[in-house]
Amino acid sequence: MSNKIQHFDGPTFEADVLQAAEPVVVDFYADWCHPCHMMGPVIEQLAGEFAGKVKIGKLDVDANEDIAIRYGVMGIPTLGLFSGGKMVDRLVGFPGSAAPIRAWVEKHANAVPVKS
């Protein structure tokens, strides 16, 4: 499932996230962040479930500090949901399991997970 995860960065952020036709969930993370590591497998799982409906990827805040600042990311992990070129919602912190994140994505992206 990890092949569904995209890695966003400065040069491609506008095209990959802001100009995307589908909603995009960006996982703002850092390699040194323990809760970010706990979020990783959940994000990979959800990327597979929502494939074709919602684009899900990661953005390293240490390598892309300007983007994190632009969107007011003050704590990590933070999930940002982008639609129509704007961040329309965020979820800060790791909620402990996939269920709250899945519900958040479904609520804000009006998407139904693709069943495998």
C-alpha cells in the first residue's frame, strides 16, 4: 500500500496539492517526531482505502518549512485537508487509531473508501 503515498515538497506542492482535481490530505510530519511515526502506518492504510477518491501524501516540515509556516502548522503531526486550492480543515495530533482519521476524511472530502 505504501505506493499510494505521495511525498509532497516545495517545487511540486502547487501542482500536486493546490491544483489537484480531488481532495488532498497532507500529513505534515518530521522524521524525529514519535507521534508522526505512529501516524505513518495509518496514513498508508487510508491512502489505499481512499485511492482514486482522495489523494493522500506526506510533507516533511523540516525540508519544507515555508509551506508549514504558510499553512499555520504549529504542531506535528498535523493533517491538512486541501480542496479547491485551499486548506479547508486540519486535524492536529495522532488520535490513536485509523477510525477518527477515516471519519474526518469522509466528512470533509465527501468520499467513500474503496473496498478491496
